[in-house]
Amino acid sequence: MRYRFLEAMLSEAPTPLFGLPLMGEGRVLVSTFSAPRPDAARFVRADLRTVVSLPIDLPLGLVLEPELAARATVWAGRFESRSVSAIRLAYRLGTRLHLDLWRDFGSVAHQIRPSLEHVLLPTVEYRGDQVFDTADEVDLLKQVHQVRARLDTALYDSKTGARWAHLGAWVGRDLGWGDQAAAGTSELVLTGDGRLDRPSWPVVLSAQGRAALRLDSGVVTEAKAGLALSSRRGDRLAVTYGRWSSTRPEFAQIAPEELVPSGTIDPAQYLAYADYVPLGVVDKRAHLPWSGFDGLVISAQARPFTPLTLGFDITLGFDDPAVLAQAYGASGQTSVVRNTRTTVGWNSPCKCWNAYVAVSTARDRDGFQVDFGLDLARLGGGAFGAGALNLKEP
């Protein structure tokens, strides 16, 4: 069982430095874990993430953004009647050079952005006892040295800033570092997504789709489309069908994608997720965080009255029965339902605190998982100060 009893975040904090806008972000997270089994440790973990960037305007409209990110994690607890502790440190040096070209067509704005990115994560230091089993992004950090070239073009709503359509192409080069495999170049990847909203009182109909194609092999790693109906008070019904990507998207908060460009590392080069859980490689093969699948996701959210939010999500995976048999053997876990999640949330009328409880099931997990939380204080504007509870990101 995991209790997250403190989380503090500072985002987009500008500080002038010699006339330049030094941007800083920081996050502190403290959690405690009780032992799920006799051979596991009970411990408290503290995470610190800091990012500092310095956008510099260059001639011809170019922008150079050097960035320094650091990650420190400290564990302390008890294991087999003795005190145990450990610390993990990592930092990333990143640089992005990009050019933003805009043209306004009245209600629509067109953007073209060529960019070049460089990322170096030279070391991941771990010292202490090897008994902490959390199977999350901290365990998956590894050394990397990469570059990537991108070209993006997008259409935006000039009034709201909402993105209507996007096309992108990129190719990455892993330069090799530490114990990684030999350096190699990724496939040329094309991505595209689009969204169309049709307001019609009292609901808004939204259609959206996304696709990703690796040109060298002709493999479609992601292709999905969906419809959503949402009311102005927060009710929502969404259905999405397609192929979910076999690599983590860049916005997912799990390493190495939280620190390096997504897709420039072949999935086979990740540290084995199974090394951090009490299951064998075969048992977890179909459920690695980056495993793709063909399926259907249905999600619903209802607000019977303003403070109360009810949510339900179900994911159906149309996996090959032979793959399931290989992954689970004789256990018989061949259900088309990959996971479900039911959530009840309460947003205070003052929008200064909220609470939720969620019950979820998964095909590769016995029994239920229960998540609950109480958010006591949010200061500032935007997503931190108002709005309904996001049921998908507890």
C-alpha cells in the first residue's frame, strides 16, 4: 500500500538573469509504502525533481533552450528487522534549438517548427541497500546520449489556442553511452493528429484521431480514433478504438521518456521491468509499460451535482490468444477486459480541496486495487486552482 502524504510543485517560475528569462520548475514528493508481502521492505521515499531552462533569442528568429534537470530519490525503512536506506541520483543536460514560424489566417493560425534536440544523461548513481521494490520510473532511469531532428506543423484556433491538427516527422540517433548497445539511428517516424469540436447546446461533440508510422519498416505503431460528448457542467462520454502505441508517449511521466526524446531508444534496450517485480519475464511480457495492443477504451464521467464527480473507465484488449497463453500459461487469464477503474470524487464548492476514491481491476492482477486521496490545498491559478478533479490522474 502506498500513501502519498506530501506533494508540492512550483511550475513556470521566471527569474530574470542578466536580462534573460531563467525558467524554473520544482517538485517534491514524499510517499510511504507498507509491505505487500513478507519479503518486501516498509519504507518512506522522498523524491525531488528540479528543472532549470534558459531560453535565449538568437538572430533569424532562432531560440536556443539549454536545460538542466536533476532527480534525487531517498529511501529509508525497515527490512527483516533491520534498518535499510538507499539514494539514487541522476541529472540530464539537454539543449533544443528551434525556429517558430507563424502565419495568421483570421480564425486559424498556422505554425511550422523545425527543431534539433540533444540530450545527455551521463550517470545514474545508486548507493545503499538493494531491497526497495517500487517498479516505477525511478527504477527505469538509465544512461543515454541522444540527438533528434524534428519538423512539426500545426493549425491552432486563433482565439482559444486549441490545436486542431498536427503533422510531425522526426528521426533520432542514439550515440551510445555506458552499458548501452552500439549506437544506432532510429527509423524515420511520421505522426499526425487532429481534433474537431462542434458546440451544440447543451453538449459539445468532439472527434479526434492520432496515428504514427515508422517509414523504414512500414509499421503503424499507433492508429486510433474516437468520439466524445461533453456537457458544460462536466459530464462526459468518450469512446476510442484503435492500436495503442508500443512506445511511451512523450507526455507520460515514466523514464526514460521523462528525460529523453521518446522513441530514440529501442524498447528492447530498456531495463527489464520484470527485474523489479516478483514475477518472471514471461509473466509480465504482455504488460510492460510500453507494450502496445489493439482495443477499445470507453470512459464516462457524470456530475449529478456540482461537487460530486463519478467516473468509470474500461479498456478492452483484443490480444492474440496465443500471446496470452504464452504470457499466462495455465492461469487462464484470457479475458478481453484488460482493466477497469471506477472513481468517486468530491470537489469542494470553494475549489480549495477535493477528495476521491477509486477501485480498479487488471487482467494481470489478482483482486482489486483501491486508491484514495485528499487534496488539502492548491494555490495559484489555472489547473492548480480551479476545475473538476481529473479522475484519470489521481
